[in-house]
Amino acid sequence: MSKHDKQARHAVAVHVVNAFTLNGSGGNPAGVVLDADALNEAAMQSIAAQTGLSEAAFVSRSPTEGARLDFFTPTRRIAHCGHATIAAFALMRADGRISDGPTSKHTVDGPRRIHVRDGAVFMEQRAPRYLTQADWAGTGVAQVDVLAAIGLSADRLDLRVAPQVVDTGNRFLLIGVASEGDLAGLSVDQGAVARISDALDLIGFYVFAVTGDRGLSHATTRMFAPRYGIPEESATGMAAGPLACLLHDVLGDRRTHFVIEQGRFMPSPSVSRILVDLEIEGGGIASLMAGGEGQTARTLQIEPCQPV
């Protein structure tokens, strides 16, 4: 066994950090491993599978950016993860490794800007790409299949916007419903959601109800990603960014700062708050920064399985 593999099999400290918390509670827990330079991909995947969390971030040195981040769900690598990014940089700030101001992350999909301010971490996403049902006509997926997968009838859709795929670095199927009651009453067929996600190359379904200026958010949401081993999660920064773009570009809400709520209607609620700032150039969205607060909850000791 090589020295590298021996190092990879030692117990590793996995910090559980709640990201996108609201007033210090709720949020979405992610595993964060600092100083992960010696871990290979098999070891990272093994650790992510054992955490019992939807995603884990592995932080190592980068020659060009503030840090390199590798993301894994319980079943596979993922290019970007919003809440694990927030968790990782919030932990590094609490640990004194970074301070407020601009920094960056390097991922398998290239670099992205990070900004730490006022106790929150914000991450860059790309300009949105929209794919309507006409764009995925050849996949064999129709709107009726999408609605059946979440137990929703067509009359309970938000009739102002049809379900469509939005991509700002990861692809999500965004589905607007008429009311928060419709969001609470979804009946999800995880197998069907996974099959459609495979066909459309999605992370998952992001179902939302617009709340306008009522309460503390502009929309409340649920996210289902069984293709990546995530039945439902309580905060998804990489999906909230696309939703803010859809609200702005398709539904005509011209504000550039959005507050997205998630997690309220889960079987075990964990209310999260995601902030999204759109960057407008030439009348269009050039990029965006999505972020929120993070708080460390506990630390696990996990020994990865033997690398394969």
C-alpha cells in the first residue's frame, strides 16, 4: 500500500457546518474537511457517503485561488455545491484562515469568486441559460411526466411560467406552483424524479411558490435530487441563483436582490435563508452572487474505506 493510501485511510475530521442559517438556526448541514490535500477521490467519496449529509466539501491548497474545493454527494462527485461552499468558507473564517473581503475557489469546473462580508459568504454563479420544454422535446420527457413525478395537477402550476431548466453552473428544473399550500402538499415519486433528472442531466427539481413581499422572503422552495442521493434538502444555493434569475427575467421582477426561503415544508422542517444578488450588465444578468451565513455544529471522525 502506498504512503498516499495509508494517509487516506486514517480517521479524518469532518466538521458539520449548517449553511444558510436563519438567525443562527435551521440551515442545511454540510460536511467540511480542511487540509484535504492528501485525500484521493475514492477516499473523499467514501467520507461523503459516511457523513449522512447531502454534500461534503474537501478543502485543499490551490496555486491560483484562495482554496480548492472538491464536492461529493453520498453517491458521486458534483461540480459545485452552494451550501457546502458557504459552509467551507464560513468554517475557514471562524478558524482564522481567511478574513472579510474577496477571495475565490477553484473547482473541477474552474474558478469562482467568493466574497465574505457582514458574517455571510457569497459565491459567484454564471449568467443563466434557460431551456424550455421545446429545447428538451427529444428527451422523451413531457410536462405531464414532470407533474406526475411530484404529484401535481396542471391547474396547480403558477400559470405565468412553465416548468423549465435553468443553468448557472448546475442544471435544475424549476417548477412554479400556485401557492405555498401546493408546495406543502407535493407527493414526490423519487424514482420518477431520478429518471427525469437523468434524461435532462439535472441536479434535481426545484419547486417554488412566489411570496412577493410577504414575510421575509420573495419565494419559498423545495428541492429534490434523488439522482445524487438526496431525497430532499433544506437549502440549495446553486438552485436559488437560477430561481432569482427566473424571477427577474421570466416573471419580470426587476429587483436585483432576492431572499429565497427553503426547508419550511420538509417532513422535518429546517428553515433556511439564501440571499441572491444579480449583477446586471447591458440590460441582462451577467453573473450573480448567492450566499448566506454558516455555523459550525459538531465534528465527526470518519475513516475512509480503502481507495479503489
